[in-house]
Amino acid sequence: MALLQGDIDSDALLIKYSLYIVMGVLAGSVNISVAIALWRSPSLRRRKEYVVIGGLALADGLDGLATAMAGMYRVVGINLRFATDCVPVVSCMVLPQTILLHWAGVAAAFMLLAVSADRLFAVLFPMTYFRSGVSYATRLVLAVVILSFFHLSAAWIEPLLNHHKTLRAICDTAALSPVYYVYSKYATATMSFASVLVYGVVVRLLSRLCTLFLDTIPRLFGLYLYNSVLNDPDAVVYGANLAPYFLLLKHFNAFANFLLLVCRH
């Protein structure tokens, strides 16, 4: 059995982070493919509903890509035995996968709500929706992008206030900014659940149920499991906690959205 420094069992970590890679690559590849296909089709680019769907696919795809990148970085760190080295917290914050995880995770949840709001708008005010142009959908997606960057900026507050803090070079996002991490998971779970409430009773009930059981509930339950260890970075990374596995289920939701889109069209 492979061990990290300090007699930490690396086999369980390798399994966990290998799942990050598999789930991230799966969710990232299919959703980025959808976003590219929509962008390359002039007829679909002119339809506002597909602009919004493309925004969701891109956010889900980048979230999956970030998860895969984080998994690869941590697997390499374990195998090269630098994962347990102590590094400044700011050095973890500037890693590409950390930046992308903080931005795309929130953007994906915002886009779930944006898609539901867009569909509800179309159902309740069909004539107004019909007259609105593609610029409406573009502004909606850009609003999500900007709001997500505000959330990304908020993730820096704790590391900057505690810039002398060090943690393991494995750079688990839950250990970087514990307060922000709790806030972001509650915020994204709330947005995910709101997307179910806003549009789940109108149409696409199957898609909204997938969001409820593969996104909202796992986020909340994963955070509940993390609550007792968030102030202990080593316990977050090396503890026998099931929270990361529940939080990975959101990528099943991203893949389910892809399958539902393919089946409908």
C-alpha cells in the first residue's frame, strides 16, 4: 500500500482524485462539445433559447474541465510526493484549476437558474419573449459571467486576510477558504433548487428532477458532511469523509442535461 509522508494512505486519495478526472472529463467533454456545436451553427446562434442553453453547456463544461485538472494535479502531487509539502495559501489560489473551479462552479449554478427563468419567461409572456432578440439572451449569459466573477473575487478575501497561512500543496478548495466554501455551496444549492421551483412544474420535469437529486441535494448533504472538518485542512483532504463524492454528483447532472438535450433534439 502506497503511503504519503506522515503515514497518510495515498491509495484512497488516488481513487478519489481519479474519480475527479473521470467525472470531470465526462462532464467537460460532452458539454463543451454542445457549446461548440451551438456556436458553430449560425441558425442556432440566432435563437435566443439556444444561446442560454449554450451558456449552461459552457459553464458545465468548464466546471468539469476544472474538476479534471484538479484531479490530475493532485494525482501527480501524490505520485511525485509533493502533495504533503506546505505552501502559502495564495500559491494555491493562483492555480488555474482553483480559479476555474471558483468561477465555473458558481456560473453553472447561475446558468441552471437562468435557463429555468428563460423558459418561464417564454411560457408566461410568449409575445414579449418572441419579440425579444438574441441580444436579450446574450445579456442574460453575460450577467451570469459577471456575477460569477464577483463570486470569484469573494473567494480571495480569506486567503488575502490570512496570507501567511500555509496548507498542503494538494490545494483542496475546501481548505483554502472555509467560510467562502460554505457560503458558495449554500448559494449554489439555493440557485439549483430555485431552478427547480421556477420551472420544474412547467415543462422539462425530468430535467428539473435530475437537478434536484443530482445537484441540489448532493451539494447540501456534501456540505453537511464537511461542516465538522472545514476548519482542519488536513482533515478535509485526508479524512475519511464522503463529502467529495456527493459533490461530484453535480457532474452527473451536467451529463444528464446533455443526454436530455440530445434526446429532445
